[in-house]
Amino acid sequence: MRKMHSTWKSVAAAEITVDYPQDKEVVTSPDYTFRIEAREASRVEISIDSNDWQACRQAEGYWWYDWSGYMSGQHQAITRIQPQNDGQKSTSRTCRFSVDLSNEDL
């Protein structure tokens, strides 16, 4: 895994995880909501395809990010957290997935 920033570290999947999409999942909708599990986080951000970090929203015990305007093809997402206790910031493992919008025009 590449190093995102000197104060960020890679952590076990149990601390911060992209639940959906799952690794190697195929997304077939033109709009998608990522679900992220991040216990004891005060802030969660996501980067899709190495683009800028975007803030996620918290609801129902998870963190969420609404994604749209994307194209068919291979994609990847990584998330990072700021712990509530001002502890060490952490990043998730990279989630690799694909998008297939070929049936959207039917």
C-alpha cells in the first residue's frame, strides 16, 4: 500500500473498512452510496481513484458517501479517519471494484 501522508498509517481492516462496495464488486447503478465502518472516528474521508479527499456523513452507526457522475471501468477507494481521542490517523485498505453501466441505456 502506498503511503498517503507521513502522519497516516495503514491499519487492520477491523478499524476502518469500506463495507460496500465489496472488493471486486460490480456496481451497475449510476448513483452509489459507499458504506464505511469506522469505530470511534470523529471524521471520515474517502478518496476514489486517487482524487481529492471527500468528507463522509455519519448515520445509523456507519459513515456514508454518495457517489455519482462516474464512468464504467475499474475503480478504487481508500478511506481515512480522525479518531475521536485525537489519536493516530489511519487509512483503510484499498477497495478495488468495477462499474458497468452498459445496461443503463436500455
